[in-house]
Amino acid sequence: MIGIVSYGGYIPLRRLSRMQVVQQMAWYNSLLYSLMTGERSVANWDEDAITMAVAAAVDALQNVEQKSIDAVYAASTSFPFDDRQNAAVIAEALNCRNNVRTVDMAGSLKAGVSAVVAALDAVESDSANKVMVTAGERRFTRAASTLELMYGDGAAALVVGRENVIAECIGSYSYHEDFVDHYRGADKRFDYQWEERFIRDEGFGRIIPTAIKLFCDNYHTDINEFACVIYPCPFAREHAGIAKKIKSAHVYTNLHDGVGDTGVAHPLVMLCHALDSAKPGDKILVVGFGQGCEIVAFKVTDAIESFKRPRGITRSIANKKDIPYPKYLKFRELINADTSIRAEAVPNTSLTALWRHRKMLNGFVGYKCKACGTPQFPPYPICVNPACNKSGAMDDYVFSDKMGTVLMYTGDMLAASVEPPALYGLVEFDGGGRTLLDFTDCELEKLNVGTKVAMSFRIHRQDSMRGFTGYFWKAVPIME
Amino acid sequence: MATGIKDKVAIIGMGCTKFGERWDADANALMVEAYNEAIADAGIEPGEIQAAWVATCFDEINVGKSALAASIALRLPNIAVTRVENFCASGTEAFRGAVYAVASGAYDIVLAIGCEKLKDIGYGGLPEFSQALGILNGLWFPNVTAPGCFAMLAGGYAAKYGLKMEDVKRAMAHISVKSHANGALNPKAHLQRPVTEEQVLQSPMIAYPLGLFDCCGVSDGAACAIVCSVDVAKAMKKKDFVTVKALQISVSNGEEMAFSNWDGAHVVNTEKAAIRAYAEAGIKNPREELSLLEVHDCFSITELVTMEDLHISERGKAIDDVMDGFFDSTGKIPCQIDGGLKCFGHPIGASGLRMVYEIYLQLHGRADKRQLKNPDIGLTQNLGGFPMMNVISVAIVGRYT
């Protein structure tokens, strides 16, 4: 049996109320009135397609040992790097083996589902036993555009394999057509979108039903066999219209109200959301849309009942905090806010040092002394324990999966920060070791000596002059 | 067998510029200002100086690297000049180099000079120093500032002793009020205005829980010392001169930040350097024996915690001593009688020597309105870096008896 063996999801903490944007910007664009309900998810300033993919993958790895992963297929249209493999960064952040196959899948919003199909093919052909598929998206939109209100940020991850399958693959189908509802040319920051009526009528409204019919015909099945039909379509009326066209009463919510359309990730975000409450025997159809459709279908197995549920999309949606519109604009650099002279000096990133210390920087790997057992970070050759100080007897020790406790902290108004005050402090890890870390997704008022924290892979510094994004791990207070 | 530095080296001349926003003066001018005072004070000719140690920290923004700037500015006669840098302990490091050079017998008369020209950068606070910890740290370290790191010490201290932050804040405010009152009497201080406890407590937040008035100023300045052996001082017919009783440096090895044995409520190396300095100087009970303190009050919380690390106050009890006025100008051991970093600001390379300068003036009875009654021995302490990773210097100087 081949199918999904684990899954995880991640929706960032912040939510932008659409009504707030309407109230402030509808004077400028009256089309916004049509999108005034609900809220969209917003990635923190230190999150992007890579970091959110890592968060979703970490969630999925609760049920799978990371060293058993044979390949990482990462999908996004908003990867931070055009050249430097994004999947390789993700694989290192996950501390995967170094002989994993890493592949970026990009270029179309259907690439997330395509990555799942490719992963299923790899397992079926025995070229991999387990494949981690990630899909993460943080798209830039112009201020006061309808896209700003329709899009959301988020990520999903699936592990595809043969053992302990919770949702068996029961078919896939590809339908290709160079339909361009929007595009983003090389070097462009924003999507260029065509007329909505055209996109609805000739795009979503025709292509998705066509592809689903072709799938059903191919497998001699009926759409009503599916307890859950997932397709992305950010236009509410058209989303419902498609359900009528395909005659299904089980079309799954497009999560417009609480999340927005997460692009490449969206079909998988919806799938992971559906899996959170799926029952054995449920059949799920997943459609990716973009220059045609990529379709994959699953049947949920009995194994899901004993499957340890991840944090997933459902709980991730529930964990939320409003973001004021001006702060959102600053996070996305849509306003040209003043910066202090202090923030001007941005040194380049030494790629030599980054390479030499890649396990430490990407995977948060420190040392554990073979002689005295002391976990320590950063990794230095001589043991930090004064009672030991043994030289050169270290095992790698991963800190990224450890919880910690805040020992000291501050909220620093002087430090250059996208969101002052800069929060950082000394964190003591469960199991030993301590280090100085940034805090993120929290406020000064929520921090205390003794606050419990978990680690999260985040943007450490953004070098816009040279186009480089540097990553490291930060501490996030545990809310639940 | 090492015998320590006690009473081997005399300070025969010192100089110190007016500290402040010296828009008028570059680093060269500042060094010359301090140097001319010291030369006149020592009563020597510049040609008698045989070697020099110069301290600057943010070298790239003022005098560049190497000892050239000092040698050129002071037109030193092609002697050995060495530049030292050890964060905020830099000034004391220059002093230590000069003192050790004399003690070794290699030279008769040596100059130590520290200088920093911070106010040429265009923004407040210390210059951005994310690169100062090396390339690798730049790839993962939080974007820390000095107030942020010392602010953490306040929280750590309050947590360790179960104190309410408002009580810690009040003691911190008392420290700032006390230092401002002292600085108001010192014409060389940058800030010469007294402040009230209310002003301190209501000042805008810089890094929680430190407000603006918990932070020392940032300023330009230079200070300098001329040292020689005790025999040379006697040969020069110097009377009632001041000698070095102890000089200690203690440097973190990474334990505080990476090993689970530090409480976050004290500064490990201050205590280590102090214990060694007291042993070197033959001080058994610093609370009874020391006449005055010039410590590294970069932030009010630093001064508070330092009183415990120097074994003046018992652990967890510095607040009581502070509130009792123990460190006030009228207290048992006045601390920062010149106004401290709080009022002088902190031109990094100069601060250590500026502290020695004040004790030197006090011991000679030349401290004018702020003169203490018969001081015998004083201690200076610098904290370079952060509470969790630092370079500490402690110097003790006193009357030669």
C-alpha cells in the first residue's frame, strides 16, 4: 500500500482582518467591499516559504523518524532563492540524512499536488521509501488589492511512503492547459492578474470540473464516492458554483474565512485540515489548480485511528493573533518606513562560514560531550563543563527539537528590529545546554523568567542589498 | 614565584579630557588634551617616555587600527607604542601594559593612554557592533545591544532573589540619582545636572526594565597615566605618591552562556577578578578597607550587582546598601564620586583610565568640591562585553606607605 504516512500543517500566528483593510482602503479600491468578511493569515516578518515549510515538516515528523526520509520535495512559487536549492535548506533544517534527494517544485500553483504525485511515483518505483513533501507560500501582493485580501500565508507537509499508511493513494490524473489567470514574471515581486470574470468562468469554473470529470472517467468512479472534494478557488461564489457543476455535496471549505488562499500550499493545507477529522474509509479527492489541474485521490485507512494527530492546520488556525494593517504593511515592506542609521550596516553573509557551520546554523546541531554528557551550544572542540574540559570528544546533539525555559530576557528598543522591541534572552534547554536566542511570535508582556519555549526555524537576517536570506532558530513561547 | 604587582609601580602623572559630545575635537585632539595634562602633572619632558600603550575599542570609526594614531598625535619619539583592545576593559588594559612594562624593569617611564571618539557616527548609543563578535556569531546571534543584555541581568537578579521589579527599579534609580548628584560637581563630566528619582523612574524605556536614565551616556574623551618604578619615583623626589596595589583581568570562557551553572544574577568574572585583586593587594575585608570605588556603571543594574561581586555587599543585599546610602558621597564607601560612566559617558578606551584618574585626584586631595576625607585606597572595575560573556578588569591603587 502506498500513500500518506504522516502529515503536518502550519498557519502563521497573525491574522489580518479583511474588514480592517476595507475600512482603511476601500476609499481607494471599492472592489475590496466584496471581500470584507473573515480574516487572512499573515506570515511574521521572519517567516517565508522555507521557514513555514520547515514548521509544517517538523509537525509531520512527530510520527516519522527524520533519518528515514529518503527525499525532500519542496513546492512553492515564493521561494526566497531562485538559485540555491530551497529544498536543501529545508532538508538541513530537518537534519535529514545527507543522501536524501532534494528537489524544488515551482512555477505553478498546482506544483504542491504535483510534488505529492511525484513522491507517490518515487515510492511506487522503489527509488525512495519515504518522501517528505512540503508546500509553503508567502506571496507578496500590492497594498489595497483584492489579492491582498484573498491570499493567505501557510504551509503543509505530507510524508509519503509504504508503511503505516493513513491514507492510501487510489489514483492521480494530470490535465494541462496553458490558462493564464495571473502570472509573475522573473524579477517581479507581485502577481499580474487578469480580469476576474475571465478567471472565474473560463478558469476555475471550467477547468476544475473538466479535470475532475476526466479523473472520474479514467477511474470509472463517481464524484459522490468522495467524502471530501478539495479544490482551491478563492472566489466564494465560484467555489460553490463548481460544487454544483460537479454535483458533489461534499466539497471541502476553501478556508477563505480564516486563512485565505495559500497558493501552492493550499490544496495540501485543505487536505491536512480534512485529515484532522477524517475517518477510516473516507475517500478524498485533491485538486491542484494552475495551468490545468493535478489531481490525486486517497482513501483513509484504519491506521488513522491510532495515528498521533499532529498540531496540524486545525490547531494552527485556532492559534491566532490580530495584526494591525500598518504593521502588516511594514512586515511586507509595502510602506517605506524610516529606518535608523544603526540598521544600515548589513554585512554580507560569509558563505564559507555558512557552509562550514551548516549543521549548526540550519539544523541547530550542537555537541554533547562523550566524556561527561553535557549538551552544549555553540559547538566548540573543548567541553564547556569546567569539571570536564575534555578536548575533541563530541557527538552531534540536536537542539531544534528540544523545549526550553527562559532564564533571562529583555525587550530592546535600541536594537534595529522589524518589530521593536527586539526580544531575546538566555534559554535553558530541557535535557541540558543553554544559549542566547531571539524570541518570536510573542510580546514582551508574555515573557517571564520560567516561560516555556519551543524552537522555530526563522529568518535571522535579510540582506536585501544582495538578495540573501539568512536563517537560524528562534524560541517561541508555548501558548497551549 | 610570582609576587604580584603591589607597590612596584608608581603613578606620577595623570590627565583627563572634558568628556562629552566633543563635536569640536577629533581623537588626536582628545589624546593631546589628556597627554599635556599628564606630562605637566608628572613634571617630565616628553622625551623621557620610553614606551607607550594606547587603548581604543571602536578603532575603525576614530583612529583606525594600530598604535600609529597615538604615536603621530603625540609625536612620540619613535618609541615602542602598542595598541590594545579588550572591549570596555581596554583602558585598564593599556594601563596594565604600561605598569607591567615598568615592573619588568624594561623601562623607567611609560605612558598609558586611552581614547574613544564615539560621536562621529550619526546616531545615539554605542556604534553597531554585530561584527565585533566575529563572522560566525553574526550568522546566529540575536541582534543584541548593550542595554538589552544588561537589562536581562535586572530580570535575572529580581528572579533569583524573589524581588519585585519595582523595588529593583527604585534601587537602580537611587544609583542614578546618586551618580548625577556627584557628576554635577565635576566640571569634566559630560552630564552635570542632578536628577530626581521620579525623573529616573519615568524615563522612556530603552530595554525592559532599563529606562533612559538607567543607561550611561555615550561620549568622547581621553585619559592618560604616566607610570614609573617606585625607585624612579623616589629618585625624582616625588612625595606621597600613588602606587598600583593590584591589577587583574578575568575573561569568560563561555560557561555562563553555554553551561548550566550561572544564575543570571551576578557577573562571574567580576567576582573572580576581585578575589584575585584583593589577594594581590593584601585586602582582607574590602567593605572595611576600601575608601572609594569607581566601577563600570554602564547601566544602573550593573553597579548594583557589581557591589555584590566585589564582596562589598552580601548576595541579594546590595539593594539594602544602596537604599541606606552606603555608596552615596556621604556614605561609607562612595561609589562613582566623579559621576561615573553615568555622567562621564563611556568612551570605551578612555573609561578605565578615567576611573584611575579620579582615585588619583582623590588620593592627592585634588578633587575640589567632591573631595573625600582622607581616602587611602580605591578600586576601579571595568566590565567589557555582557553579563553572560565578558572581560573584567579590576585595578586597586592607593597611597604608597
